Amino acid sequence: MSKNDIEQRIISILNKILHYHSNIQLEDDLQALGMDSMNFIHLIVLLEEEFDYEFPDETIVIENFSTIKSIMAILNE
């Protein structure tokens, strides 16, 4: 799967969660776009399902998921 495919899948998930209808960029601050603790939990669940991945417990803090770029970095570890 290419970086662009991963990015687009993450954007699709974020658009569903945040009800955001503009293009979310790699460096956009997701908390500024409306990411709160409930959305964050929803994001984790959907990302794990979408990518068949289980985030290590120590990575599941909202600061590690502040941008699409940071999410991609965790998924690539």
C-alpha cells in the first residue's frame, strides 16, 4: 500500500469522525479541527480495523495522533 493510499484512508476516517468536509492536510492540527477524547477513541478503533493493526498501549495518547503525518509515522513503525 502506498503512502498516498494510507493518507487517503486516514483522511476518509477523519472526515467521518469529525464531519469535516474540506481537505485535511498532513500537518493540520486535528484537535483544532474538533478532535476530542471521544473522537480520539473512535479514531483508534477505526484505524485498527481499517489497517488490521493494534496500537501499542504506550502510543495511545492524543498527542501522538495530532496530525495525519503523526498517525502515519505510528502506523509505519
